Amino acid sequence: MPGHRALQSRVHSALDTCVESQGVDFKESAAMAVLQYKLIRTAMAMANLRDGGVIVIGASERGPSWDLTGISEVHLNSYAVDELVDAINRFASPPIAVELVLVPYRAGPSFLAVNIREFGETPIVCRRDGPPGSGLKQGLVYVRPPGVARTSEVRTADEMHDLLDLAAEKRARRILETARRIGMQAPAPDRPFDDELEGL
């Protein structure tokens, strides 16, 4: 599928450079129960990014380098799309669109890609507290700050401004699409000077 090809290309590029970013996060191979709350928190932050993001499971940092072992078969078998989506959306408000795709890498190991779509119209807010140590707190908005590969709650006016700008852009686009669908047209621009000069 074209969407999966684009996702595979994005995962390959991330693994080629071994660089995490706003939209790319690596997790070591582990069962879903072990990574669950980290995935939920990162997913909510990535859904608040333009174009969303991808979590790549199967890469672990070992000092200055990355160990690209891929996801083990035992760990892979612990992941089910419906279960992960349900786990994320127990905390995310509104719900997040999530895909799981197994991506083979350069005739070597395979990595599990958790593809997170950007929010529809309303930024994602955490709807409930998670267990102690999960980092999930009701009412918080999580983001991936520019220039760093980490997830945090909104802490500055600039971070909130960027998120609200994206939401306003989406809302404006929806209004224009609705206007076109029902046949509304933009009014013609005023031309007072053209009218006054007509015939000269």
C-alpha cells in the first residue's frame, strides 16, 4: 500500500541515520506490557505534531551508538493493533489514529513501527491519570519540543502557540471546505477606484 511504503521509507531513513527527532522515537525491543505507558505518552505528543510521528520498536541506545537488533518474535507476538489502540485511547482525548506495521530493514531484522497520525481538529489532551511512574496526568497536553527528541508536557507559551496555530489552521481549512461544498463563494473585492476611473 502507498501509505505503508511511505512509512517504510521513513523508518529506513531513521534507522540509516540512527537519529531520533520530533517525529521519530526509538524504543528497545520489549513486550507491549513493558512499553505500554511510554508508548501512550509518546503517541499523544506525536499526535500533536504536524504530520504526526512514528515510534520504532527494536532499536536500543548503547552508550554512543545504537543497537539495531529489531523486535524479537516473542515481543512482537505481544502486540495487537486493537489492544494498543484501545490502551492509547483510554488516555487520549480526542482519540488518536494509530497503525502498527512490521518493517523489514535491509534484509536484516524487522522493526515494529507505531505510526501516529496528527490530530484532526482538536489537540490531544490526557483524559485520566496513569499509574504512579507512568508520567500520565489528567489534563496535561504532551508535545515533542523542536530540536530535541523527547516528550514533555506543554511548558511554555511558544509551545502552546505552535499547537494552537496548527489547530486554527485545521479549523479554517474545514470552514473553507464546508463553504465550497454548500456552494458559497467569496465576495468580489471592492473596486471603488476602478469604478470611478471607468470610461477615462
